Amino acid sequence: MPSAGPCPVEDAELSVCDGASSFLQSGFWGSFKARFGWKARSFLFGRERGPLLVLTRPLAPGLAFAYVPWGPPAFQDSPDSRQDSGGLSPARFLAALAGALRPRLERDTGFIRFDPPWYNQGAEAPVIGSPLVKAPSSIQAPDTVLLDLLPSPEAILAGMKPKWRYNIGLAARKGVTVRRFEAARGSGLEQALEAFYSLLKETALRDGIAIHSFDYYRGLFAHAAQYRPVPPGMSADLRLYLAEYQGQYLAGIVTLFRGPEAVYLYGASSGLHRNLMAPYALQWQAVRDARESGCAFYDFFGIPPAEDPRHPMSGLYRFKTGFIGDSTGRIIHRPGSWDYPYRPLRARLFRTAEALRKKMRDLRKR
């Protein structure tokens, strides 16, 4: 039975999420995360009975939390919209949804964390506000670069910064080749994943970032090959690209093609032959493949909030934004992670510990 109130909720099969616009709200993603310690719950919510994926997991004895990645989509990307919100503000809508979900979650759930997909373009990120509390760190990167794939490849290339076009051409002229490995076609994939993970470990050590275990990435490709969504057109096409030069892999990326979206999930590079511009060749190949697959946009999936040379990831901002032009892409800013506490004291203690961990990570990157 659906719950009462301004945001009714009812339990549903995980497959209802397969039609979600974002892979982070899909049944594919929920069932994959369930392999790695999460519990995937799916619901129908609101007057339009839209699908909603909620992930839960324990944090400590007597404390669990719930997480809604890039959901709910009630405001249709912009928080100024009121579709399926009952006229409520974003903060009040999320609070109502959190209240409706509470009886359906584990009793020891201390808080629910939302990563809303609503965004502002070319401006500061939307602010949710009370009664929710901003999380010390966001699980999903709030800021990203979207490349429009509707123009021709020539127009997309012309929209890039001149240095980016030059680097793409330089990689080709110097003999950098790109190899593609797909989840659905396993030939050579295991060895390619091992090569990618070796590059990923090198990148993590160099840049001070956290990575998953090898089994996580191998499991993601295996799951993409096995999972069959209810709308077949929303299947997850997962691909690994490796840039090779004289028999040596210099860089690699993992991309996901699903419906209208192509998402650059993970990237890694070697410190060798950086003058050959292998990462540019990889992105250009993935962009062209995404366009040929019918995707509408290519999401570079995470940049710093602004162009700031003092930011430890400022190079990432320059690299990703160089692939778009005024007519071929945009930079968007989402609110980041916001918490609604069910047990305020426990939630506050966890946020304090989380803030301390974030401070230590930031110090290591400097």
C-alpha cells in the first residue's frame, strides 16, 4: 500500500527503475551495488508514481544509512520546476519523501542522503537548505561537463579548444592507437582490465585518489554483460578503451553507454610518453562511438566547481572543459549530497567523523 502524505511511496520491483534516465537510478546499478555490500530498494513515488532507487548499508553497529543517487527526478533537472512535487520547495519535497520512506527502511537507519540531479547551468549550484543538512562531502561529483553529441563529428571537433584538436591529431600522427573492449564481448577483456587496473593504481598513487578493488571493476563488466533490463533499449553498454604505443598501454578509460547518455566513469594514465597525448585520443574515440550508438550527450562525470589553479584537481577541470565549446557543450552544477536525519545525534556524529576524514584526504592531495 502506498504511504499517505504529500509524497506517497509504495514498494516496487527493482525492474521499474530500468527506465530511469540516469544509470545511477537504474535497476542495473542497484543490482550491481548489491554485489558489494549495499541493499537495493525500489519504490514508486509521488503523484506520477515515478521510479526511485534507494541504496542502504550499515555504517557501524546500530547505525545504517540510506542513499538516493541522482534522485528523485521530480524537478526534471531544474529545481525551479515543480513537476510531481506537489508545489513544495525542493527542501520540503525531499523532507516529505524522506518521511514517507522512513517506515520502509531498516529501523537503525540514522539518516537518508540525497544526491539530487537538479542543476544550474553556468552558475552556482542549487542550495537545498533546511530541514536538510549539507553533507561534508558529496558521493557523486556535483559539477560536470556535458558534450552535445547531436552535431556532426566535424562540428564537435571544431567546437573544442584549438589545443585539444591539435592534441587529438598529434596522438594519431605519433602512432597512438586505441583498442576497445566490450562487456558483451569478452575476448581479451580480462587481460585488458588487468592492464587498466595497473594504470589505475599508478594514477591513484600519483594523484592521491581512492580506487576500488580489481574485483569491483571486473564485477561491473561482468554485470553489464549479464543484466537484461525490462526496456531493452536501456541496456548498459560498458566499454574499456586502452591507448597503446609500441606495444605499451599508456592510458585507459571506462565508459558507459545507456539510452541517451554516455558517461566517462573511470580514467587512468601512465607517467610514460605523456607528450603523446594518449588521453585525448581515448576521449575522442569514446565520443565518436557514443554518437554512433545514438547517445545524445557525453558526460565527463566530474570536475572541480570552478576554474581555480589552487584546487588539487585543477588540471582535470582544464582537461574536460577543453572538449566543449559554447555551442557544443555546457558546464552544470548540482547541489551535491544533502542529509535528512532520522536520528539527529547519530547522524551528527557520523558527519563529524566524515568531515575529519575529508580534511585528511584533502591534506594528502596538497
